[in-house]
Amino acid sequence: MAELARLHGSGRLAQIEHLAKTEAVPANFLAQILGKLRTHGLITSRRGNQGGYLLARSPEEISLHDILLAVEGGHLHLSGNFQGRSGRRLKQVWAEISETLEEKTKSYTLDQLRTKNPAEMYYI
């Protein structure tokens, strides 16, 4: 998504091969992620020889939370037995952590995550 943000507005589409090489992600795994992002309306794609992927909205309008929801289906969820004293407390603490995580991921937009300089590298 950060690479798509860098290309946003340039008129260029990103092919899977370019994205895989740039972000050091296997192309077949990337194709699965791109499918989820497309399903959630964060990216669009064009078929054909000159096809590729681009953001569906501007980088300022896409939050890290949006991306997390599309790719992971939400934040990390705690499962297990919450019946005992420790379980109830753990559930309460995890709810607080989840709320903080949600707020924080909503506060970062894709525009803030993209790097302008190719030498800068952030791993998301």
C-alpha cells in the first residue's frame, strides 16, 4: 500500500512483479493480499498488458486501520477461557489494549506511511 501511495497521482499502475520486488514480498502471497484490499475497496485493478493496481482513494483517506481490517479482518482477538479470576482480568486488559490499538491505527494515514525517498524503508 505504501508503494501504491508513492505512485498515486503519477498515472502509473503498479504491477505485482514491481510491488513484490520493491516490498520484498513473494508475488503469490502479495496476490492474495491485493485481492483482499480490492474486495474492501482500498485498491482497484486493471487487466491487460498495461494493467496493474492503484489506490481507490487518496493516501490521506486510507488509514492503517482500514488496511488492517481488509487484510487481517480486524485487530488481534484473544480467545480462550475467561471464566476464572485471571481470565476475566485478562479479557478486561485485552479490551483496553484493543481500544488503544484501534485508536492508534486510525490516527495514521497511508500518506504518513509512504516514503518519499527510496532509501527510506519502513516495514508495515
